[in-house]
Amino acid sequence: MPEDRDARQQYVLPLVVRMERATPPGRTDALETSARAVLTLLNDPRVVEAEGEWAERVLAWEDARIRKVVRRARGGEWRRAGELPGITVTGLEAEVRVFPPVPLDGWPKELAKLQVSGTDLEEAGPVGAATPGVPVLWLNPELEMSAGKTMAQTGHAAQLAWWRLDDARRKEWAENGFALAVRRATPAAWAELVASGLPLVQDAGFTEIAPGPTVALEGGTRYCPTPRLRRP
């Protein structure tokens, strides 16, 4: 029950996006890279192996409120963040480092000092259609959020997709580099997607928007064959 989850120790999954002043990443590339970073961590041997270094923390995080927070770093901040245990995932321009979950009030000082605000990003160029056959994480066309907030939501959607897959399909997706796309749905398409039975991400209202609105939807066909949410 929700109250049981709230009573447990709360953890957060930190993600840090590299945002150099002269070369910020494109927005969609950052969103896709953050989703792939979450999947990369969930598939890491330090998480999936029974005695993995991060396995216990990830389990505790998943058993409570699943929170993700995106912060930004540049220059020396980025280098210092890279010295902490974690995984850096790169996109076309974006670099995102994901770290194992930390207690809500126990961030490492190198990450705690990083800014959450200021993660607004522009597109680096036109965003074309998604590559055929890859899963698409669809965004609600009626909501406006910072890139950092949206990166957390695409991470949630990717995690829902991961939970639905059996080991064989997880392996296939991992071998394909966790290929995926993030796109903003049209209003008409969004209504159809929400009614289709695919998993929805509903925001808890801790940061930028009020609780309740659906902000992202996990879709696609190649790796997500059923509309059922399955925990491992």
C-alpha cells in the first residue's frame, strides 16, 4: 500500500547531465540519454547479481517511492562527479552520469552542491521520426517541464519498460545499446496512447508540477509486447 512505501527509508536515483556553457546537448538527445542511463544501471552486474555492490540499495529504492533527480554540472564539477561510483552514458552530444541510489537526505557532497535549476535545453536541430522498431517514450503534449524534470520522467518510463521484459528481451535490448526514442505526442495521438493500456508515468508532484498529471508513456512494439507491468 502507498503508506507502507512512504514509511520505508526513502532513496533517490541521482543523474547528472553535463552542460558546458559553449556546448550544451540538444534536448531530445539528453532525454534519450538519461533514459538509457537508467536502463544501463538496472542492467549493471553490480545491480543484477545477488551479491552485487549496488543490489541492496537499488532494491530498497524500488521498494519505496521511486525518485529520480537530475542535476547539472560543468568543468570541474563534472570531473569531480565522475570520480564517484557511477556510470556515464553518452548520446550524440549528451553525457549523463547515473549513480546508485542514495538516501533522500544523504547525497554525496560532490552531488549535493550541484544545481537542479537551469537544466533548460534547446534542440540542436530538427527532431525527425523515431527509428522504426525501437521503443518510443511519448511525452504529454499539454505539459511544459524543464529538460531536467523531463529527463527524470523519461527515466521512469524506461524503467517501466524494463520491468515488463523477460530476461531474453532484456538481453536483446542491452545488446542493442538500449536503443529508444523520446518524442512529444500530438494531442490526438496522446489520447489514443493513454487509452491503449500502455504503462503511464504519473507525477507525484514533488517538484515542478502538481501531482497526478500523466507526463510520459512507454510505448513501442519491439521490446514491449504486452501492456502489463511486471516487477522482476
